[in-house]
Amino acid sequence: MPDPKLVFPKPAAIPEKGANASLESKSIPETIAEKRFRNLLEAAPDAILEVDSSGRIMLANESAEKIFGYTREELYSLTVEDLVPAAMRSGHSRHRDSYVSSPQVRPMGSGLDLQAQRKDGSLIPVEISLSPNRVDEGLRVIAVVRDISARKQIEQRLRAIQEQFNAELATKNELLEARNRDVEQANRLKSEFLASMSHELRTPLHTIIGFTELMAEEVEGTLNDKQKRFLGHVLQDSRHLLQLINEILDISKIEAGKLELNVGTFDFATCLDEVMAGIHQQAAAKQIHLENKTTFRDPVYADRLRIKEILYNLLSNAVKFTPNGGSVWVESRTLDHGLEISVCDTGMGIAESDQESIFDKFYQVGSTTKGTREGTGLGLPITKKLVELHGGKIHVASKPGQGSRFTFTLPLLGPPSL
Ligand code: ADP
């Protein structure tokens, strides 16, 4: 708490022209109050100048000496224009006159970058606030001048850092963009290469499979048991190879954005029967109970071959990852605007942490029920993409050791009306 005896009057108590008021509070002798006021002004870090209506400097504090580099005597022999940069000087008296005609407390040149000129001719950035002071001799203007060099330097340094940062960021962005273009180009070339290679590989493979089937059917003569067994291996592995090549071809087409659906209207139940018949042998080999529990009997508008591929991928996985004697079945449900198909099994299941990743390329959780790794890890990513191309969604619900349920939806769109 300040000593009440030492409390000074507020600036409003400074006498108006002709008023007979004193500077001090009642309890302080006038000389002490004046001295304290003087100290207050001298200690202020800003330059404080009192200027008369013709621009002459009438009063200046100690900071004014420091900031402008003049002694006080020198300041009292100057006009305020001497402190204005030479380039701005000519217009300044006009500003002063206009201030005198409507004096009020306000900052000078608000929004402008103001500068003041020191005795040595150097310029310093300043902020100036003006206030009128009426004294016996007339209107005086009090200018409080703040040297903002340090603040400007910091601002400049910050700006320089920001500009450097922006320049570095721009360079890095350019590099990144160039690298992205390279990666895209490399990816496209890889997809094109895979697509053309897969195509080249399929043609001779079809010939191998075709002639092997002919020989196995003993059209050109009977075979002994060993020959039949050998041909069986050739046929099985050739078909496996064909499936891998087809998957690689599919994924590269999908990634190159070149896979297009060939849609039409077909009977879903027949399509599912065909896939179940195709999977029947693999299921029977493991005594897996295979069942079609679907009730949906309407035609659907979709790409028949791709729907078969989706069903085949899910069913062959279900059989592959279900131990001997288990069950695999398909269910269906009609939704408001679509069809929901679930392929379920009582197999080894999938840990929750893997349930998202299995839809990523080449992701395989573990070995099949045969204890070996089969396939490419491409079946589910292709299946997901095919479902999505049809406007549907796929997800899995599974518990390790209890089985899995892969469910996909197909919006029931009709053929476009003419
Ligand atoms: P692939 O069958 O060629 O390995 P997929 O992309 O079809 O590749 O499947 C990825 C992985 O997801 C499989 O390797 C397997 O670990 C897991 N998986 C898929 N279907 C099932 C299923 N019905 N039961 C258990 N695991 C499955």
C-alpha cells in the first residue's frame, strides 16, 4: 500500500490554463510533489517532449537526450521537425497544424511505420502518442516517443527465420512432390509389367493344363497308376500356379485402376451353386460339412464372374482354415437396399489384432490347417476391392479357435433405365 501522504494527483489534476490548482496532494508540500513529478518523468523509459504551437521543443526528459543523442540544451534550441527524418520533414508542420486545430489524445500516424532522426543522422523506428496540454502560454503538445528498435529487430529476426523456414519447406515440398511422382511412375510401371507378364504366363499355362487334362482322360491311350499320379500332380500344381497368376493380374489391374466391372443381370442362387460345386471336392477331402443356407432367389445386377470370384475366395479360405470334420456354410439376408452374404466356418479363427490387416496385400496370419503356408495373401485384398467396386462393404467377425464369419453387402441396383 503506498503511503497516503505520498499519493500524487492524477494527470487530470494538472491545472487547466488559468486554473489556480496546485500539483500536490493536500498533505505534501508543493516543492516535494513537483520534485517527485520531475523524477517520474525523468525515469520514464520513453522520450517525453513538450512542443509549443510553432513546433519548438519546450521541455524534454532524460530519455529524450538518450534516444535522440542531443543534450537538453540542444533539444531546447530545436523544433520538433529536426527530429523528423529529413525526407518527411516538409509535410510535418502541416500535420502539426492539423493536430493543433483538433487536439486530442491519440497515437501519431496510427498503422504507419514511424521513424525519428537522431543527432548523428541515423533513423530509429518509433511509436509516438500525442496529447494536448493547455498552459498559460497557449496549447502545447506532449509527445511521448518510444524507441521500438529492439522490438523491430526481434520482429525482423522472426520474419527472417520464418522466411528461411518457408523457403526450406518449399524446397522439401518440391523434393517430396518429385519423389512422389517417381514413386507413382515406378508403381505404374510395376503394375504394367506385372499385368503383361501375367498375361504372357497364362497362355502357356492354359496349354499345359489343357493337354494334361486330355492325357489324364486317357483319350490317347491308357496310363498306368504311376503315370496317372504324376499327371495328377502336374494338373494340381498347374491350376495352383494359374490361380496365383490370376490373383497377381487382378491386383495389378486394380492398382493401375484398370479393372472394370462387366455388369449384367443374373440369378444369384445358380451362381452360388456353381461356386459351391467347385469347392465341394476340397471340402470333401477334409470331411468338412458344406452347406448352402441362403434363401435369396432373386436376380442380381452385378459382374457375375467377379461375384463368383468373391464367393470362391471366401469359401476356399473357409475350407483352407477349417480343420477336418468342421463346417462351412453360406447365409444370406435381404437388406433395405441390398443383399448381405455371409461365408461362415468353424475353423481356426482370426485374432482381433489381425482382423483389419488380413485385407492388406500379402498379409497372412499363419499356416493353414495343413501346417503349411498356401496362397499369396492377395485373395482378401482382391475380394475387398471387388466388393467395393460393386458399391458394397466387407467385414469379418471371428474368434480364435471358434471360427470366422466374412460378411459382404451388395447393393441391389437394377440395370440402368433407358
Ligand atoms: P491367402 O489365403 O492367399 O493366404 P488371403 O488374402 O485370402 O490370402 O487371406 C489372408 C490371411 O487371412 C490368410 O493367410 C489367413 O491367415 C487369414 N484368413 C483368411 N480367411 C480366413 C478364415 N476363414 N479363417 C481363418 N483365417 C483366415
